[in-house]
Amino acid sequence: MIAAVAAVIVQDKHGRILAVRTGSGGAWRLPGGRVKPGEKPTEVAIREAVQVLGVPRSTGALVALGWQAAEAGDELLFIFDGGLVERVPPPAAGTRDVEVGYFTLYELVDLIPAHRRSMATAAIDALRSARPVYVEGDLSVHEFAWPL
């Protein structure tokens, strides 16, 4: 079975990227989660951004679409532009044990799990260059234009 996952790239005014870590010692990642039955990827990205930032937020354009083989099953990944924020927010009330921080792209690449690095890097580059990409596994990055 293929699982759908949606995430959002949120940056501060210095171009640093918001990342989250759940639980003690968990891995850093872009805010995001699995798409549940009946849910749209944009809804997941918005929900996860609100959980982390604590304020209502919409998503921007889809900046990356990807397929990745994972131990628990293949994943289809949707990464959206989450816009800019002024400061690092405290975790939203009622949010599970979440730590948030802003990192440069180079810092983030060293912190996120190896199987997510190429997708995250390609998505961040795509956002900054305004050129959406499709990423297949850890190797292939293809630019595409809207509309498809």
C-alpha cells in the first residue's frame, strides 16, 4: 500500500527553515503528517502547520511531489509552501511533545533522517527557485511547470 504524506516549508525572514521534532530525541523533520482517508494533502499541511505555529495558516503552491520507498511501505509526498513567519513560535496548546526550531538548509540536511534528505533539499531548492519538482527516490529530480 502507498501512503500519502503532506508537509509544509515555513521560513523566517532570514530564510531559515522551520523544523519540528516530536518526543525526546526524535528526528527533525518538516511539519507534516500522513493523509488520512477522506483528507486532502493541503488539509494535512494546514493542520500540521497550525499545530506547530498555533495560528490559522493556509498553504501556498505545491513545490514538490515525490515518491519514496520506505520500510513501512512506499510513500507519495506532497510538500507545500508555508510562507514566512516572524519568529519561532512556542508549540501550540495541546500539541504533543513538540520541539520547534529554525535551521539553515545545510544545518537541516544534517539533522533530518537520511531517507528524507534528497526530498527535503529538492523541495526547499524548488521553493526558492520557484520551480516545482518531482523527486523519485533519492536520485531523480525533475522540474515541471504548471499547468501539467
